[in-house]
Amino acid sequence: VQKVEEEAKKEEELYDKFMCYCKTSGGDLAQSIAESTAKVPQVQHDIEEGEAELQRLKGDVKAHQEDRASAQSAVQAADGQRENEHKAFVSASTEYKTYLQALGSAIPAIMKGMSGGALLQSRALSGGQMLRKAVDETHAITDYDRQLVTAFLAGRAADHQGYIPKSNEIVGILKSIEADFQKNLDEVTKAEEDAVAL
């Protein structure tokens, strides 16, 4: 009997513990559910804010990618333009230097008494054709001066009256042409240096 009473007492203690657990954990569970239910609107709001921020950031990323692509395109266009400017500089400066070299050889030869025809045929003076081209290309002289130089180089009269220009007159015209081409070379060189400095 004593054994049965002990078992009954143990069962009663277990029952009391179980009931206590049910009462307290049920209350805790109900309280936890109530607290969680109260947090749902705030959590929902936080999720919506997070999604809106995510969409804004995605839009910003897309806009920045487009800006970057646009900037890269602009850089490529600028590089292409700069390359074309450099090619134009090389072409112009080479042409001016060639003209200056031809003029630099022709002026002293004429001052020493060489005639125009001999000047163009002379093997010692390279660039006879460049000299003629320089005279044709310059804007520093009048058409009349151009005719005088061309006639002198051809060894013929400059007009129908039989006027043959004198070497001093030709040297003065050629020096004007030389100064013009030197000025042009200086200008394109300065423009190139300024462009490179940017």
C-alpha cells in the first residue's frame, strides 16, 4: 500500500508540474504571440521601406552605368578628335617644314646669283618643286608677286611687256613667303602643344 501511495504521490507531483508548465508556458506563449502580432505592422513597414530603397538603389546603379557609358563614349570621341587633330598637325607641320627648307636653300642661292631656271634644275638644291609649290600655296603675297616669282623660276618674262624680275625683288618676295610659313608653323606647333597640355 505504501508503494501505491508513493506512486500516487509521484504521479500527483508530476501532474502538478505538468499543469504548472501548461499554465505558465501557455501564458508565455500567448504573450509571445501577442507581442509578435503587435510587431507585424512595423516589420511589414520595414520590409516595404527596404524594398523601396532597393528599387531606388537599382535605379541609381542603372543611371550611373548609363552615365559611365556616356562618359566612356565621350572620352573615345575626344580621343578620336585628338588623334585627327594630331594627324592634321603632323601633315601641316611637315608641309611647312618642307617649304621652309626649300625656301631656306633657294634664298641664299638666288642671293649668290643663281637664276630661277638654274635653281629649279640644280641637283644641289633639293626641293625645287617644293619651292614652286610653296609659292603657289602661300597667302602672304599678291597674285602679281606670285607671277613674278613663277616667271623668275621659269626664266621668262613676267608679263607681256617683257619685264624680267630682278633677283633682289624675288628674294624679298621669298623672304615674305618664308616668314609667313614660319608664322604658320609656329601657330600650328603652339596649337598642338596647347592641345597636348590639356
